[in-house]
Amino acid sequence: MSVLVRDRATAQPAPFPSPSRTLEPRRRPSRRTILLASAVVVWILGFVFLHGTSTLTLPASELTDLHRSLNQFNVWVAANRADNPVFLYVLTPLRAGVDAVANLFITTFAASSTGLRLPEIGWLGTVGLLGWIALAIGNARVALLTVTILIFFGFQGLFLEATYTFALVVTAVLLTLLVGIPLGVLAGVYGRVAKLITPVLDFMQTLPTFVYLAPLALIFLIGPASAVIATVIYAAPPVIRLTAHGIRGIPENTREASDSLGTTGVQRLLTLQLPMARRTIVMGINQSTMAALSMVTIAALIAAPGLGQVVVRALQSLDVGTAVNAGLSIVLLAIMLDRVTTAASRRAEPGAARNRRVSRRTRYILLGMTLVLALVMVQFSRTMLWAAAFPANLDIGRVIVQAVSSASEWTQANLSLFTVSFREAVTTGILNPFQSLLTETPFYILVAAIALAAYALGGWKLSALTTACLGVIIYLGLWSDSMVTLAATLVATTVVMVLGIVFGVAMGRSARVDQIMRPMLDAGQTMPAFVYLVPFLGLFGATRFTAIIAGIIYAAPVAIKITADGIAAISPTVVEAAVSSGSTPWQVITKVQLPMARQTLALAANQGLIYVLAMVVVGALVGAGGLGYDVVAGFVQSSLFGKGLAAGLAIVFLGILLDRMTQAAAATPARKIPSPKTSTT
């Protein structure tokens, strides 16, 4: 999770006179603008005169020699798994260890492997135990919310699936903390460690979730172990970054005071740095937990049990009702985990104990009494069948499924004039032309245009990196599919930035608007990517348009929040100077705030691109096509495994390309707003 640091403006421009009395000199275009315009001209001319040639199109059923080699590698791994020393002494024991931990939690909360496959702690005990933990970590409201959500899972008929997902999330978070917190501490204490692991963390956070699945399924086979390992890799960066940030954030005078008392490095770490960084570390645990839930649901593609499998099957069969029911459970589980970990973060704040409404003694008595109640509930769930498996006669999930399916059918039947017309208008008017512009331009023209744009943004090093990434994509044999994915990503990101500017400016300029919108944006960021596909599947059907709309909604919150923070960070003095000079609100926004927040807007575009790319790839489950389709096809058909693995690599390099170019744009210093010359007439 990126940490946004607000840069306060230091320069204060001269007062802004009325436009009617000012005649500003015409600025010459900068060298960067000329180079970017040249790149666009090269691209357009290449398309006009050479379109349809050298497009490197590869039909969905065809393979290249590289794809066949990767298929053979898959066969070789399967044949040598039992004899190869690397598998025998490293990878297989690692898989067995992760499997053992995962099975421990699965057996405890979801289902055992013997008898009636009932868990060690049935539904009643799970509700009591997790409710008590929420009370101990947070407060009574968090505990009540936890208990209510867990019982609602039972009413949905998805208590077993929810506990499977919960067990995998707990396993992944536990292993993530065992790895992430020590690494974060080392990165916070030693600068060399931070410099070493920061590029690795950047790379891990750039990768869309799909990319982790194919290679890990190849190495560790499908199932809970590979899902947990993929989740640990995906969820580790936030807790590592925030732990290191908390350790480094200790005031220098506090550290010097500790050193003057003769404390050793270990003593300073244990008695000063870790206690003072506790709130930041807990915040990292919150972010890693949410990332783990998102990854565990997507890992259903490699046979991870739980709610994700219900959603995947529903999406594949276009069963909107079942998808909505399971998606609602995922959202509620995300809310539950978020509220519990957020409450833990608040309790870790300095001075939190002084703000408690009840005394410590009263709290301990309450915790003791509720613990006894929770243990009684656990015992009932181990001895009574009705308390072990949630009663089937209380299942209202079928009613929810039927109601949503009926509503979806009614919507498609009665609102198709709007939904289908809107979908087709955007597809034929925007998506198809732009996709054709990318896919039908000769590859060497497009490589030259992108390399020139990269040179304009970041110099020859960025241009060389961009050319190398494009060269790898060409070598992987998936140029045309990569351009399809790139087209959808750029179109969606454009809309995301429009939303980011409109709502971000409104939030940055109005505290009331910020208070209204920020909770909704925070809630939107807690939902896993899968969930966004579900409602739009019912509205627009299984098309790439559905994936693009879902990507826009998925990425918009982060872009809006970054833009809002950038607008709010502009010095009020600058804004007041513009207003006092007679500028209208529109002039203040377009002539002052947006130009001064240009770096923040580029950062918002960077994050929006990464989020959109991740979602557009996931959208392959509802017909998005492109690289995502290749990845999913590789999971389903062993003959396409090599192509799917190559598509995952292509997504990696496409993500690196987009990330580095937008980072370069964000790092470019904003042009200073010139002081207008006052007219003498």
C-alpha cells in the first residue's frame, strides 16, 4: 500500500489580476511536449500508412515454440518432482509445512478430514470465540458486528465456505507476519537492507494478482498450500513497508536520549523503537490482512477452497444470483476483518488507555465473563450436532439467490434499451477504434512511439527499459493480446482520472464533501477485486465492457483520495491570493490548484493504472479477453499452460512499463505558475 506524503507548496505566486486586464505572453512548448507530440505523430502516421501489417497476431488456439517449451517444462516438473533434490529437500517440505498450518486452521474452523467432516469448533463455538477476540482487541461494537456477520453467513448458507476462506486468511496472515515484521524491522534499522528490499517490494506490488498463480501452481501444485504461499507473497509488502516506516519514524532526539543512557541496539529496539512503532505496525497488519483476503478469493482459480470458488463457478456459469450472494459474504468478511484490525490499531495509539470509557478492572472482569461464555459455546459446538453445523432450515441463501436472479433478469429484459445501448455505444465508439489503433499498428512503429514517449518522460534509461519490456513481450509471442489489454487499461484509466479530478477536487476544496465521500471510498477499497465484477455482470452481461467498468469502479477510490490529498495540501495562502485578485472558482481550480497538484495527479494516474490493470486481467472471467484470457485458459487446459505462463510474464512486463512511465511523469517537477504582468492600459 503506497504511503502518500503531502508536499506543501513553498512558492507563493504573485496576486492574480483579472483576466480582462491581463495579456499573458504565449509560452513556447517545452522539449518534453514536443517529444510527446512527435511520438503521437509517429504512431498515427504509422497506423494510417501501414495499418494491418506486422501486427504479430496469434490466434487463441495457436502456440509459439516458446509456449511449447514451457509446456515441456511443465511436463518435466511433473516427472521429476519426486526425485529432483530442489523439490525433494526444499520445495516439497515447504509445501508440506504450509499445508500443515493451513490444515490446522481448516480442521479447527471449517471441516475435519474424518467422520462427518465437522470442524473441531462448530459454528456456535466459532461465533463465540471470534466474538470474544473482537471484544478483546476492539470493543463491544466491533464484537457485536463480528457476531452478527458470522451468523449472517449461516443464514446465507455459506458458513462453511466463509470459514474455509477465514482459515486460509488466518494462515496467510500468520505466515506473512512471521516473515514480514522481522524484515521490516531490519529494513527500519539498517539502511542497506531497506535499499536492497525496496525494489523487490515495488516489483511485488506492481504485479497483478493473477501473475502469482500459474508459477506457484506449477511448483507447489494446486490447493491450499500454493494459495497460501501466493497470498503471503502478495500480502507481505504492506507490513514490511509500514514496519520499517514506524521504526525509522522515531524522533532523533528521543533516540539520542536513549543512547545517552547507554542502551544497546537490541535494548533500544525492544524498549523504544518497537513500542513507539506499534500503531504503524498494526496498521501494516490491517493492510496485509485485506490484501490476503483479496488474494485468497482469487486463488480459487488454483483450487483454494472457500467463497472464491463459489464466485468463480457462478461467474463461469453466469449465475448472477449465486455470485451476488457469495460476493456479499466476501464484502462482509472484509468489513469484519477491517474493523477488528482497525480497532487494534486505535487501541495501539499512545494515550488510548486514558480515553477508555470503562476502567481497566471493569474491562478485565467483562473479558473474563465473556471468555467463560465463549468457552461454553465452544464446548456445545463440540458435543451438540445443532451447534456444530449451522441448521439447514435457517438457510435463506436460496431466497437471496432467487431474488437477485429475478432482479437481474428483469433488468436485462426491461433496461436493455439503456444498458445494451450504452455498452454498444461505448464499445463501438471508443473501445473498438482505440483497440484497433493499438493492435493494427505495426509493432515496430508502436515500439518506437512508446520509446520516444518514455525518453520524453524519463530520459534514455527509461526509454531503454521500456524498449526492453516491449521486446520481452514480443519474444513471449503475445504482442497482440498485450495491446488488447493495454487498450482496455488506458481507456479505463482515462475515465478513472476524470473521476479522480472531479471528485478529488471537490473533496480537496470542501471538508464537508470529504467527510461524506471518504468513508465510502474507504469501504470501496476494502472489497476484493472479484466482488466488483458481480453487479456489472448482471447489468451488462459477460463482455469486456463489464470488466472495464468494474476496473473503473475498483480503481477510482485510490485516484480520488490521492487527488483530494494533493488539492488539500496546496497552501491556502496561494488560493486566497488568487481569490482576492478576482479569480473565479473555475479559474482557481484550473489555473492554480490543478497545475500545482500536477505531480499528485501523475501519482494518482500511476496508482489508477496499476489497479485497473489488475482488474482488467481478472475481468477475463467475464469475457475481457487479452492476456487475462490466456492466463485463465492456461489454468483450464494443460495444452495451453505454457501460453498462460507466458501471458503472466507479459502482464509483469506490461505492468513494469506502465508503472515506470507514470512514476517518471509523477517525478517531473511541476512548472511554476508565472507571475502575471499587470496591464497598464
